[in-house]
Amino acid sequence: MNSVVEVRHLTKTYKTANALEDVSLSIEKDSIYGLLGRNGAGKTTLMSILTAQNFATSGDVEVFGEDPYENARVLSRMCFVRESQKYPDDSNAGHALANARLFFPHWDQDLAEELVDEFRLPLKTMTRKLSRGQQSAVGVIIGLASRAEITFFDEPYLGFDAVARQTFYDHLIADYAEHPRTIVLSSHLIDEVADLIENVIVIDRGRIIMDETTEEVRSRAVNVVGDADAINRLVAGREVIHRESLGRVASVTMLGQLSNADRELIADANLDLIPVSLQQLIVRSTQADDQPADDIEVRSLQS
Amino acid sequence: MTAAIDHSPHSPTSRPKNRTLGVVRLQFTNTQTFVWVPVLVLGGVWLITLTIYWIISASGVDGPMYSGGSQAPLWYFAVVGAQAMNLTFYFSQAMSLTRREFYLGSLLAAAMSAVGVSAVFVALGVIEQATGGYGMGGYFAYLPWVWEGGPLAAGIIYFVLTMLWFILGFWFAIVNKRFGALILTLSLIVIALVLLAGAARLSFEQAWGELWMWLADTQAIGLALWALGLTVIFAMGSYLTLRRLTT
């Protein structure tokens, strides 16, 4: 594997707080990463520094083997789609796309036009008069059609309805299959993006607390469904991270792997194994070292 | 291998220059800021000035008439400079441009606009010279002091002043974005105090006469060269401020 991004001991300090603390990670070529974490965890700061829009307090960042700061050679191979991008006041979506075509070397105009249709984006309306969702569509279209070798999407779907979000996911995965590239997608909607991302980076209070493939993360736990009594016998003495029950039926997610004895019990009691929710695993790991008071506040991760 | 790799080694050396020219196009996307409002200010002030001249000359007043109103389009370039920064910088970052590309492209766009404005002023001045101030001795663009060195020198003077205003607006907007309104206001007050201190010194040493003599000796074109020096200094200052501006 060869990495396109190398970050070593990156720290970013603002006057009042540490946004990033000793972050080290590498991002491999042609892969989709989920950059996950709570609000204010440092996701945007990290992506801003990687694209040289913000500066590190200390540490090293290399993109394509070079320092990205003021480096047109490196920057022209990246695209950063912000959560709320600002556009020139008296311009419209058509201007924004025409300009993007000028600056991104792999720009695909046909794809851009197709996406404009699908998102029903009006090209002649002034950008500031577009709805929140339509403004997000401008960014998403630029991010997809630019086909940059590394594309960062920072919560790109603000104001999108479920249909528009699905359109985005479908195009992302389809276009990625045809034109493999590196995509870093930061999101709160973990379960929605769980099937897209191949790697998970979880950042919490400026520190990387998880950096693994999605498969590895999922194999940390099992999710069993079936008769509540049988399940209680199975999970006895294990750490349960999620439990739902309806009458006699329970669904329990527990940490650890299954032994042969466990598998027999599952077969005998007619229990079902279903995929583990990535969201539950991540919510749990971001809560792990929290004070109890914060534990309840997981809304930001859930929707 | 993948398509992305196939065209990735595409002549990276030719990129930066094209991208800088791209910024010019990006700036001119704001046609309202860069073209229509300046045209409106210039045309509007010209029309108003001429109407006033006409009223004055119709009431039987003789002698050439000059007006300070023609400076308005030049001042307006401070607004153009601030807008070029405020409206476009964040979008230029989203276009993966470097700050240097944004800076050079914006200055180039401003220079093109300034050439346009200066050309209009020179053309009006030539017409005013030829027609004796539209036949009523009213001068808008032709100010004898400015035109001493001929049309080309006058054009250069107008160009330099336009760029000076642009770069001031541009720099103030960068300072505002980087350090906030408080620091911007403080620096404006400090600049005002420094200028006042200079004026006070001139008064105490009774040197105003010398200053006026120097101004007359230097002539408009000489002053334009001083203004050009200031413009270059401000331009460097704004680049240094922009280099560490974050989004």
C-alpha cells in the first residue's frame, strides 16, 4: 500500500483549547475513509490543515510526499468540500461550477451536469438565495465532479433530505468504482455511511481514538437476536454495549468474539447473528473515557 | 491502473501560471463589483458634474471650472479591493488555490480594471482639451496640474491612484479577516494619529510652505511615483498578512 497523506505528531492549539493533540495517521491511496467524531472533536481542523487552509501549531503534514502549504502542485490534486462553503456574493451556482471546471484538472463536465439535474439545482439563482440544501448540493457536485485524487467531504449534506443524501451516496460509490481515488468523508450519520467507508478514523477531543478498517472495527463485537433468556445466558459476564428488547425477543450487542461453545449455544437456542452497528461501537468508544454527565449526550453522533 | 494515475503527471510546471490567470476570471465573475458599479460611479459622477457645469455656465459665469468629483471612481476602488478579498478569498481556497495565486490573480484583475478606468479618464481628458471643456469650460478629467506631462503621464497618474486605493481596501479587508474589526479600527486610529503628528510637526516648525513648494516642484507625475512606491509597500504588506490567513 502507498499512503497519500502522512501526519506525524500534529498539534493545533487555539487560544483557549487544543483542537488537535499529537495526531499521527496515514491515509492510503484509493480508499474511502470515514472521519468520525462528535461536534468540535477536531475533524474540520484536521482537514483544513491537510489542505493548507489552516496551520499546525506543531508536527508534520505531508501530502503526496510534500508540504501542502502554498504548494500548487499538491493542492491542485485535492478538493475540500466544506460544511458551509462561502461563495462570492453576486455569483450563482453556474459561476461556481464554471470556475471549478477551470481549476480541477480531472473535472468531468458531464457528471456535473447530470448531478445538477438530479439535485434539481437552479444554476441562475444567486448563491445566497439558494436553500441550505441547494447550497450543499453546489459543494457536493464540485466534490464529485472534480475527481480530485484526494477529496475531503466535511459533513457535506447539511440541509439535504433523505433522497438527496442517498443520491450523494449512490454517486459517490458508483463514481469511486469507476475512478478510484482517496475520499475522506466526515459525518455524524455513522450508520448511513457505514456501508461506504472502508476505513474508520475516530477522533475525540483532538485525539485519534480509532484508526482501523471497518471490518476490524466490526469484528470487535457481535450482535445477537432472539429469545431473551437464551441471550442472557450467552452474554453473562460480557460487556454489553447495546440492548433492545421487545417482549421475549432481545437484540444485544456485546464486545468480544464468539467461542465454539458460544456458537453451539446460539445454534441450539435458535439465535440469529446480525451485523453490528458501527454507530453503536463508535458511540461507545467515544463515551468510554467521558465523564458520566456527557454520556447521555450522544445526539450529535446519532443524527 | 486507474484513470486518476493515468493523467496525474500532467505538466505540473504549467499549472501555477494558468491558475493565476484563472483567478482573474474568478474575480471578474463578480462583474457587478469589478465592472458595472465602477462604470455607474464614473458615468454618474461625470453626468452630475457636467450638469452642474451647465447650470453654472447657463447662469453666465465665465472661466474654466474644475471639480473634485472625478476622484470618486478612484476612491471606489477601495471598495472593489475589499470586495475582491471578502467575496472571493474563501471560494478561492475551496478551488484549491494557493494564497499566492489568489493574491497575484486579484492584483492582475485590479490592474486590468484600473487600466480601463485610466483609459476612460484619458479619453475624456483629450475630448475636454479638444472641445475647450465641452464648449463651456467645464473640466472633469482634464486637470492641468495632472496633465502637465501629457496624456500618457496623466494616464499613469490615474492608474497608480486607482491601484493605491484598491490595495488599501484589499489590505484592510485582509486585516479585518485575520485580526478582527477591533484591531482594524485600532490600526486606522493609529494611522490617523501618525498623520496628525506629521501635520503638527509641520505646523510647529512652520514648514507648510516648504511642503507646498516641494509638492509643486515634484509635480503630479513625481507624486504618482511616490504613490507607486506606497502602493508597492502596501501590496507587500497585504501579501504578508494574507500568507497566514486561515479560512
